[in-house]
Amino acid sequence: MGGEITKRKRSQDLAAPGGTSPASPERGRNLETNGVLEYAPAPEAIDHVRIAPRQDLFIAGTWREPRAGKYTAAISPSTEEQLAEIAEADERDVDDAVRAAQRAHEKYWSKSRPAERAKYLFRVARAIQEKARELAIVESMNGGKPIKESRDVDVPLAAAHFFYHAGWADKLDLAFAGRAWRPLGVAGQIIPWNFPLLMAAWKVAPALACGNTVVLKPAETTPLTALLLARIVEEAELPPGVVNVVTGAGATGAAVAAHPGVRKVAFTGSTEVGKRLQHAVAGTKKRLTLELGGKAANIVFADAPVDQAIEGIVNGIYFNQGHVCCAGSRLLVEESAHDLVVRKLKDRMALLRVGDPLDKNTDVGAIHSLPQLRKIEELVASGEKEGADRFSVSCALPRAGYWFPPTLFTGVAQSTRIAREEIFGPVLSVLTFRTPEEAVEKANGTMYGLSAGVWTDKGAKLFWMAQRLKAGVVWGNTYNKFDPAAAFGGYKESGFGREGGRQGLSAYVELS
Amino acid sequence: MTTRESSLSRYGSSTRAAPVPIFYPARPPVDQVGVEERAASLAKRSLKKASKVAALRLAVRMMDLTTLEGKDTPGKVRALSRKAAAPLATDATLGFCAAICVYPNLVPVAKRALAGTTVKVASVATAFPSGQSPLDVKLADVRRAVELGADEIDMVIDRGAMLAGEYTRVFEEIAATKEACAGAHLKVILETGELGAYDVVRRASEIAIAAGADFIKTSTGKISPAATPAVTLVMLEAIRDTYVATGRRIGMKPAGGVRTAKQAIHYLVLVKETLGDAWLTPELFRFGASALLNDVLMQLEKERTGVYQAAEDFSKD
Amino acid sequence: MAKAYKMFVGGSFVRSESGRYVQVRGSPAESADPQVVNVPRGSRKDARDAVVAARAAADGWAARTAYNRGQILYRLAEVMESRAGELRASLVRAGVPTRDASREVDVAVDRAVYYAGFCDKFQALLASHNPVSGPHFGFSLVEPMGVVAVVAPARPALLGLVSAVLPVVAGGNVCVVVAGADDPRTAVLWCECLATSDVPGGVVNVLTGEAAEIAPHLAKHREVAALDAWSADRALLVALERDASGSVKRVRTHDETAASRIASDAGQGLGFIETFLETKTVWHPVGT
């Protein structure tokens, strides 16, 4: 099992003090990390968490076997051990779920007082907080992300999303600039594997707050926390059918989107699948929101607070192993600061601790699946072939499981695959620019438009950049910040519709 | 050309034409939220069992046991010296604290009490804690402390000059103090709690380093806030950039406000993940503290025995 | 003297590059027009050229102050009103009863005034300060999408066109419009209003011809960010939606009854602007 980090002895150049010639930052000395103080493994205790070996579908408030009786394995990407068997819902199961949601909508949820709906959602938020530790552990086991992220980011934010949207339920008359609203009905929600619980919260909370009922389809590989959320919904005594969870792969998701009883389809995932979904729902009058891929530029000017920028760059691309749609996967650095930034970045990367997701000191966990690992490897190979310079952190990787060391490429041309395609892994491409105009042009030179980062100490320049970047989220002197009160979503082929904030509510209502 | 002259010209006020030894493209701005976030994130590093014990034992050896009160007496300083020389009566392998830190008048007492040990005697000087005296008075203060036997001098910078933008004056005072130290180790107290912003801390760090500081130190302990993880991180980053550019290793001393073993470990993690393990030595990192030692000893005993300790079991010197 | 009817692209009146035309019949009453006029039948390449013109105008239009855009749209309303007689006659010529035509022109002018006054208001209604949990200042603001393709409703010819186009440009977008096939002459006449107001060339580009021929190219065009499809042709709407999915276009379709409500208050509003705006969320630390 992981958690073991190699001692990285680095050569040091002991020059005489008070250097007499101007030293280029590139010529610098390296810092040693040679084991005066080692962090021993600090595994999160998991003995209090029990994962049921067989997980069924949650339909109409009951746990049900799939009609076809088919189950698939959910495994831990850090150990390759099976965690549970997961039901695979077919069209009949989906039909049951949608009908249950329709009944729940007509019978209870659309008739319930908004303030009552709010209370249910508050209760769910509280229960997530109460079960935070269990949820975090299961999330890390199933998804491979470091426990410090699931503990400090995913789970608290999921609770916050329910808490935030609960409060909207009885204030929707104020939310749409005087326009009348009504719920849409049944929302079919298909979510990805990179933030399994958090994406469920992003989808379910606003839908319920606006009086819709939902059929949630988690990613086939990471259903465990969504199923725990279903348990919470059950324990919070939401009326049966208000939330239904159908597990399965792409076919299950397609069945959810295609069901005529579904009035709204919300999808987070790849641009490729998003396009297929948009094509599929054409002409059905179903409402659709898509949160798709990205290839975000993280733009660093020479006048940036450079040490904080380094943190932002690292957080931007190595957070959640880079399995983040808004990952800052293209570092655009002002040419005059390139050498300095790259040196500092490499020094910082050497400190990243890759390994056991359940170790509290782990910074970078397991790659989510074997196919994803292969895709990353393939793109990294293409980067090498296309002539970019690769730097990967040299650390011991656990034998079992799927791993990829934090990596960056310098000397990347704008036209190469690693600069254009979403890698969805811990791989950063470094490009340079000379002027703010050039930075904007390069940042916008992609089919995606989900997010961007700008690092500069100059306020006017930051706003100038923020205005011109075609991205749904612009982080100025920070990166990868999320909050239920702040709308999130993309421009261009990163999708449409927003999640979070007042703006996110419109995806779940019909306005007149 | 001396290093001092060339360093001075960086601050733009020297009339001497000298090549500017730029070791950094520009003094980088410091973003408060970002640096505090990074510092806080390192508090989440988990050190357990052996690594925790190693860290705490190291912390003991990095301690500048401090008493800086008007009511300090020879008796108090002798007791503190004994504690520094043998922090834990039951465990001789623990070693001893790095230094004790006192006012100049008590340096001879400490020197006598610590004779035969390697515990250093540090003295505050330069009109500590305000620094608001004429330079000749401050330098006399330093010279006397050294004559009285101080191995290390903890000076204060002139914060008034710093905030008034008189960087040359700040620089020159430090350089003159360094000269007055005549071989004694110089720690330069920035009194970060009075500087108001991290940008000023960063600038003051660079001035102190350029003027010849062996250590830079956060605080006198008389002003709140004193040491914080974030301000320490800003100073560590200045030290790192200096090292990378010049090879010079400057020491760091957070002082004031570090009271618990948990905090101490947090600081060690900050050092490890900013400067690397080479700085994890009393030669390059110190804690200025009075209450910290007992909490560290308590935690060490807890680790050794598995039993939570009572505060009364540890001598208050 | 009979007038030649041309499409309006990049601020100029142009023939179709294809050289094709459609014949439009109408009553010549109150007009020097003959019974039959030839109107350009726009092609795929005309659509392409119109997108180029729109793209060229997009940044400048978006960069104008909202106040300035409001004044320009108000100027358009003034021009429309000054040419009300002509617009009315054009509608009558296409078979609209005189009273209805009068009313349609009046409402169209009012609508232009409505959107003129909306140019600097919708931002305040749609933007937000985001009370995020942390030391960050966050806000979400709205921005135009860029080039929007509009398939205008066939009827009402003037009001439909005005109601579809103005919220799009009030939001700071530029557009390429396929005018309704029933009465392209009135559409061209309205373009003359645009040309003599201060709307910069390329902000509104109007093609005449068959929506079924032109619109799919716009729906597929990667430089077109969004599509507003008013058409009674259901098969066309579905095809356009599918075409649009290839570039994740924002699509708004309108059902058959939408055009009939267009003269009422339901035919205008914040929602028509909002549909073609992107929301951008900006975060920044708050510190010293």
C-alpha cells in the first residue's frame, strides 16, 4: 500500500556567501529533503466504516434489486480491490425510477409547502455533516482522491450546497427579477466520477429546492457516496420517489436522458458525451444543462505574488490528480518570469506526496481507473514525441493501483495535443506569452471555456484580463475555489447553464 | 567593493555607483490570503509516533528559552539556565536547549550558570523592544552585551524608519550592529506585528539579510500579533530565495505566541516544506519561547509513557 | 421607381453571392413597387460571409458602454417611427390588414424603446455579489455570447423580427438573422432603418431566403455561439438543434404559438435578453 515516499536527496551547490555576480534564478541551489524529519504513514482509521458488499437501486424510497439481476464491481483505484457489487439498472429500472419520481412530484413534492421542502434539505445538509467522516473515507476509497481533499473539500462543500439551496426553497419568488416560476417535474441527472458526492449535491440540491424530483445516475465506477446520499435522503424521511438513484454505465445514463417522463436533463462529464446528449434530446423540449470539459489557462504575470501563484498552479493542476474539469492544465507564464516560475514550481512539486489516498499526508492520490491512466500515459507520450520537455516528480509509486507522478511539460507549443486536449490527469503544460494581449489570445485559443486563472499584483490588469477571458469562472490570484453561492459553468464547448448561486436556480424552473 | 555597499544600492539610495547585485527579478508581492492558506494547509500534516517524537526532540534543541521581564532576577535566570541545560531530568539523551535569551544585565549570570555547557547565551539589545533610541546608544548596548559575554545578539529594527520608507537607515543600522557584534551571532527582529503587511515583512527580511543578519526573527514578544505561521512563511520564502540566489543560509526564529507542541510541529513542517531538511537544525532554526518547552516535554512524556501528563509535573522556571 | 431589395450584411446592402432570387408578390398599393419583386435567396456562402461580418463587429459592439448601446437602440426607435408610414405600407402590401399593420408598427417601435431602455439595466438584475465562505470577493456578471444566429418568425414580419433581434443586440451580441420568408421586403425595409440609425455595420446582418437552406449552416457554424430559432417548421427545429449539438451551441426554440403571443407583453422581457448571455464568475482574495 502507498504512502511511502522516497527520500529525495538533491545535490546542493554550496557557493560562497554573498554572491558577487548577479545570479540567475535558474542557476539556483536545490533544497534538500533528506529525512531529518520524515512523515510516518498517517492512515485515516477506517474500522468504523462498513461498505455493504452488494448495493441495490434506490427507487421510490426502497432498495431494490435491478430487474435483470446484473451487478458490476466497484473497485478501489488505489488497491484494485473490490469494494462492492453495484446494481446495473436497465431501461425497466430507469422507467420505474422516473415513474416514481413523477408520482412523487405530483403527489408530494410539488404540493409541499416551500418552507417544508427547505426543512428536508436542511436536514440532508446536517446529516452529511454528521456522516462527514464516513463519506470522506468512502469517497477516497472509491475514487482514489486524497482523504484531505474529500475531508476538507468534497464533503463540506456537499453539505454546504444542501444548506445553501435549502434556504432558496421558500424564496424563489424573489429569485427571478419578478418573473413567475414553476418546477419542471422530473430531473434526470447524470454525474461524473471525479467528485461523486459533490456533483450529486450540486445537482440534487437545487432541483429539490425548486420543487422538482430527481433520478440520479452516478458514474459507474464511483457510486458509493451517491448511494450513501440516498441513505441520508431515506433517513431524512423525504417522501418516497423524490430522490431516486439508479446505478449503471453509459446505457443507464442514456436511458435516463431518453425517458419521456424526464423534463430536464443535467449532465456533468466529457464534452464528447455532452454533445451526444444534446443531440439526443434535440426536439424533445427537455431542458438541458451541460457542464463539460476544459483546458483552462492559468496565467502568471511577472508581477504576480509568485510564491502564492506557485501554490495556485499546484492546486490548479494536481488537486484531485488533475481529474478536474476546471483544472488549470495550461500554465501561461510571462516569458520574463518563466525560468523563475518553473524552478519554483519544480521545487514545490518535489514536495508533493503521492500515494495512499487514505493517508492524511497524501497530496496526490490514485488515478481513477486503468483506462484513465492509459489515456494520460498516451497523451504524455505524445507530448514527449512532439518535442516538449518532460519533468515528472521522482517518487516511489505503490505497486498495486493506478498511479501517475505529477508531471509538467515545458517548451510546449500551442498547437500540440498536450496544449489542446483535456488530459484530465496530473499533467501541466507550460507555455509563455509576452504581452497581456497575447496571454488573452492564447488563453482563449481553445474550444473550451470553463475557467481561467490570472496572477498579477496589478488590479487594473487583472480586471482587463478577466473581462476578456472567455471562461465561466475567472480566479484572480487564486484557483479552484468553489462555493454554493457562486455560479459555476462554462462558455463555448465547456457547456451551458450554471450551477450554484441564484443563477443556478434557473436551470430547474420554468419562467414566465 | 564590499558586499554591504553593493547590497545597499539595491534600495536605491546609495550615491555610489555600483553594479546592482539583483538576486531576484523583483521583490515579489505577497498575497495575504494565499500565504495564510498555504501556512494553514501545512498545519494539517499529520506527524505520528516516531516522527512526532523526533520532531519534538528537535524542537527542544531549537529552543531559545526566553525571559525578558522587568522583574527578571539572577535567581530566575539561573533556574532558566538549569532548565535549558537539562530540560528533562529523566532523560539525558534529550540534549539541551539552543540558548537562553535575556536582557544584557543578566548575561553574566546566565554565562556563569551555563559554564561548561554548550547552551548559548543570547541577549536582546539595540534599545529592545522599541528600538527608538539614537544609533550610538543602540550600538553601545550591543557592544556591552557582547563584552558581558553574549554569544548571540537579538536586535530590533527601527520599525519607525521602516514604515517611513527610510530603508537605507534600517539597512545601515543593521549593518552597523553586525559590525558591533564582533563575531557574535546576529538575529534581527523585524517585529512583524508592527509592520502591518506581509509585503513590508518581505522587504524588511531582504534588508536585514542584505545587511548581514545571521538570523531573522519575527518578534520581540512584546507586541501582538507575534509569530504566526504565515508571517514565518513569508520570511522563510525570503530566506529560500536568498539561498537559491547566493548560497547563503540565513536562520529563522519565530518568537512569541508559540506555546504548544502542536504549534511547534506546525513550524517545523513549514520549515521542512519551504527550506528543506537542511534548515531543521538549531544552527538555522530557533524557537523564541518561554511556555513552549513544558508543553513539548509533556507531549514527549505522553509519547513515552502513553499516559496524558499533568502540567504540575513539569517545573516552571 | 422600383427599388431593388437586397440583404443587409456588414452594414451594406448586398445581393446573394449565388445570384439567386425569390419572387415575392404583393399588392402594389401605396407603393412604387411592382406587383412582383425579386429578393435575394441567401446561400450557405452568404451565411458564411454574414458570420464574418458579425464576428468583425462583435468585440466593438460588446465593448461599447451599455448607455451607448441604449442610445443607439433608441435612435433606431426614432428612425422606425419616422418611417412608420413606409413600414405600415410594406406590411399592408404583404397582406396585413391596415389596422393590424398600424398596430404592429406601433408595437415594434415601442419594443425598440423597451429594449433601448433595457441595455443598462439587465446587468443589475442578473449579476450578483456572491457571499462565498472565505476571504474572497466574488461576483457573477453577465456577458454577451458573441455571434447569435436568429431564425426570425415568419409572422408578424416586422414585430417578429424586431422582437427576436433587439434583445439579442441589447445584450451586446451581434447577430445573423434569417428573415421570415413570408414578407422579406418588410425585413429589408427595417434594415434600411438600421442602416440610417447608428447601429454599427455588422451588428445586425439580415439574410433573405429559405430558412431550411441557410439556418443549418449557421447551426453548425463553430463561430456562432447561439441560435434563436423561431420557425413553424418542426422538422427544421429538430434538425437545427441536432446540428447545434456539434459545437455545444446554446439553442432556444419557440413553439408554434410563441409568434402569436409576440404582440403582447409576453413577447418581450428580461428572459429574451438573458437567454443569450453568459455568466462569468470572478473570484479574488481580500487581503493586504
